[in-house]
Amino acid sequence: MITKLLRTDTRNVSVSISAKGSVPSELLVKANLKDIAKYMAQEWLILIATWLLLTVSPTWLYPLGVIIICGRFNALGALLHDACHVKRSDTVYSTLVDWLGGYPIGLSIEGMRYHHLRHHRYACTELDPYLKRAVEQNKLMRLMSYLRGLLVIIAWCIRPYYGLLARIWPNLKNGYAKFFFGDKSKEDLSGAKDIDLCLQRDIGQIIYQSIIIGLVFAFPNWMFLNYIIPLIAASVLNSYRVVEEHTHEVTDDHSPINIVNYTNDQPMDFISRFLFFPRNIGYHRMHHLHPTVRYEKLPELQRWYAEYNKTSSCRKALAINE
């Protein structure tokens, strides 16, 4: 019932090879790290403003504050998700993206890239790290998959310290990739360059977490109420979103057009987008069709596909009448 209420039905949007090949170039603008870092800074301004308001607000407003803060953490995750689709570059902006959006939620741009790009590469196969076949038949397993977010955030906080050991003993890289990033391959990853890049970025994660631990000891009540609890809530919501974004079935046709049939959008009204599915992360079908397109263009893309569908239907009707 929850799934039916929260998913957005966009099956009426025509998705075909001809439609995908006809999309205007102005709708296919790619994301870039400079803009993503700027958007992350905007989310931090909202975070800081919310924290300041909570210090002078009555206690009964605290739950609303948690929801807003949780939404901002998810917004940072959505922006990091866009960043991992940008061509790899070692610049000041990639560092900013990690410090503004990655480390605060327990990830890095390289960690997200390693994890998420394999989802696109192996979508609807047994190697898809997001595939959870049991949730389609078992409601309890679906609920447990939502609550898995409680463990995910803990695992991500442990990951960089395990990574330190993996730098000393390379064989541990296999466990690093499989346990922390859901790598389902049977390859020996002890020499994998992608894993080495993740391990390098984890050093920054350790520094960031050391600062957070220091703040927890200095201001325990404030940090737990305003940072730790919203971060855990954000992790659970993220797990919910990942489960509901996909139909967890395996298909032999792995073309982008077919994968869209196994992909679900999320609510797109203003409040839902601000609080729960920020930065257009809910336009998931459009994202799978055009993974590198910046998030601002996804609503326009969806409207374009809908209009293309109408136009194509009219053409077919005219052809039949003739």
C-alpha cells in the first residue's frame, strides 16, 4: 500500500529508441563539479539556518527540523550521485564535493562512483549491487531493506578504517568492495585501481569523522539531536528510495530503453521534492535514460518525452486516416 501511494506513475511517458535519439541537445546538458559544489554549499546554508532556528524555536518544532535536516543530507547524497557521473578529475572542485557532500554522509565521490556506476552497468542483472529480488515477493524483506539504512550508515563510518588495513594487506580490498559497496563479482580486486582511488579518498573521510567525533565529545546533546539522528533518518530514507526506485527482477534485455521499464519515479510535488526526494532525485526513469544529464533538466526531459508521445500518436492517427 505504501508503495502504491508513494510511487509516481509515469508509464504514459513514451520511451523508445526514436524518442531517445530525438531529444534536443539543449536538454542534454551535462553536470559539472563546479556547479555541484555550489549546490552543496546552498544545502549547507539551509542546514546552518535550520540549526540556528532550532536553537530559538519551541521544542515541538524539533521533529520538523529533523525532517528538513534529513532532507538536506539526502540532497547532498543526490548531488554526490550526480557528481559520480561526471568524468573523473582531480581538481579543487572534486575535493570540495567530497568535503561538502561526500564525507558528511559517510561517502566520497570515488566511493559513490564505484558503487553507483556498477548499478547502471549491470542494471537488472545478478551483478547489480541494488538488486534485491526477495523484496518483490516478501513484504517483510521489503521492510527490512528499508531499515537496512540503519546499518548502512554505520558501515560507511567504519569503512575508511577498514580501508587503512586494506592499504597494508591488499587482499582485504576484496572484503572492502564486497561488504561496503555490494560488489557481487567474483574477481580478485586486490589490484583494482578503482578500489585504490576509494581508499585514497577515505583518508579525508577519517579526518572529517575525527572532527565530528571531537564535536560529539564537546557538544554531545546538540550533535546527537541535530546531526546524528537526522543522518540516521536520512540513511533509512535513502534505503527506502533505492528499493522503491526499481522493480527487482532480472531481465535478459539490458538496453537503456528496457531498463526504464524496471525503474520507478518518486513523488514530484514541491514538498516531497524538498523534504524527501531533493534535487530531482525522484525523476529516476529520466536519469537511467540520460545518466550524465544535470538534475535541473530532468523535469524538462520528462515533459519532452510526454509531448513526443502525443505528437507521435497524432502522426500515427493521421497515417491511419490517410
